[in-house]
Amino acid sequence: MSDIALDPATGDLLLVAGAARLATGAEAVAQSWASHLTMFRGECFLDRSLGIDYQADLLEKGTRPAVMRAILAQA
């Protein structure tokens, strides 16, 4: 697996000597997980169904931990 590398601190494109770098292997997997878990539903203009609806699903008062784990595991 490979993807364009992102700066882990800012989430911006990672440039090394003015050129974009590829993330491969474990770095690419970690980057993919981080982007999936931090994406709010509707944020991606290409597919509004991607992401987690944090406001409705996770931040509701009384949401059970098992439900939260299931939502994050699905993402």
C-alpha cells in the first residue's frame, strides 16, 4: 500500500526538498487509519457518506461505550 505522505502534525502534504513523498507500508496504513478516524461525515465533497457522524453518534449524552467502539471499528 502506498499513498502521498502527509505531515502527521498538520495533515498537510509532506514535502521533502520541494517534492512530494510517498508513504508506504506501515506508515501508509497508519496515515489511512488516522484520516478515516478524524473525518467527519459529509466532509469529503466527493462522497458525503464517508466519515463518522460524531455529533449524532458519539457525542450524544448516554451513548454506550459498546456502541462507540462499534462505530469506530466500522470506520
